[in-house]
Amino acid sequence: MISRTWPEEFWNWIIARPWLGVLAATGFVGAVFTYDQLLAWRHKRLVAGARWLTIAAPPEVTKEAAAAFWTTLVGVLTPPGWRRRLYGYPHVGWEYTWTGRALTIRVWVPGTVPPGAVQAAVRAAWPAATMTTTDAAAPIPAEVGEEVGGAHWPQQPDVLPLRSEHDADPLRALLAVGAEVRHREHACVQILARPAPARRVRAARRAAATSSNHPHGRPTRPPAPSPARRGWPSNPSCCSSTCSRPARPGPAARHTPPQRGRPSGTQ
């Protein structure tokens, strides 16, 4: 008699109870529906009380100021542990909006962010900038009859950093395209950003620390050469097919190095 293995017994146990399949399918659908409702509820919390922060840029800006702004914004948008698990991470939207040829630069701030927090980050980065706060609405007016749009996501892994050094202003091409917007036309470019979860940050740091190709990673250290075994010559030129292996020295024996490859003038 051939004994059955535990996978066969488990499979037969499942076949004898078909209601388990219905229960598993119901649980899966319920989990997907619950997660979808959770995301919708989080989105409603962000939209309720959202506002626009219109920024008039100062005459001169530096890339260090932009880095300081986003660094400060990470601390503003990162909630405590229990709120992060329940409400998720809020995001902001950096917008370039054209109404005809008039360009407006503004930040969409969710209603869950305390008032004045993003304004303080802007003042710290660009002290000469002026700001105006208004209630947020649709970036494209509702009376526009025909609309078209698209979205882009980063395709590279998180371990690869964003390029921050450019030979030319990367916004030059965007502003040139926006200058083609005609009267009674609207255009909007949104850059949505939020703090990365701690799990993704840890994974990116581990990958950067172990990768030799990453620009901020540690280079892979070459393996150290193993020390020469006792009884073998350390000179590689002696390790040819004509060199004989010396005998292992015993307690009263003295090792005699091979003759080939032996430096002249030594005893």
C-alpha cells in the first residue's frame, strides 16, 4: 500500500469541501473592495479643505533653495506612525498652469496639512518670494468643452537618484511649449510628490550600499589575496608545471624551498 504525501491529503481535503473555494473568493473580493473604499476615503480627506498656494518667484533662485524646500516639506508631510497607517501619506502638487499665455506657479496643498506649514517652507527656501492662498478648484475650468491629458510615472527603480544637475535649464522646454497656448486655451502640468514610505527608503538604502554601479553606493571591495600556504612558494612564477611540490615539513624536518625561481645570492 502506497502512503499518500501531505500535499495529496491536503488537496483531497479541499476537494471534499467545495464551499472553501466560495469562501476564499468572497474573502478576496471583500478585501479588494475594502481597500478601494479606504483609498477613496483617504482621497476625500485630502480634497476637503485643499488650497492653492500661488508663488511669485524672486528674481534670482538657486538649486540649493529648491533642495531646502523639498527637504523641509518631507518633515511637514510625514505623519506619526499610527496616523500614517490609518490615513496614509499626504501629497502635494506643484503646478504650472497657463491661461492663455499667462503662467501661474502654485502648490496644491491638501486639507490635512496644517495651514502655514507649506508657507513656512517656501519662506525658508525663497525669502524674497511672495505668496497668495486661495481655495483649490479644478486646474482646468469646468466650462472647457474638450480636454485631453496624460500621466507619467518613474520607470527606474527607487535606488536610482533623480538627476539634479543639468547643463541647461530643464524648464526651458516646458516654458517654450506653454508659450504656444493661445487665447481661451488652458494647460496645466502637475508634479505630484509625497514622502516615500520607510520600507521603500530602507530597501533603496540597502540596494545603494551593496551596489557598485550606484553613484552613491559603496564600491565592491575586491577579495583579499589568500596568504601563501606553508610549504608553497609565494612567487607565482614558481608555480608552473615544472615546479615540484615540496614535502610537508615534519617536527624535525626543515623546509627546503624549490630551486627554480629562487633569488640568486640566498642560502
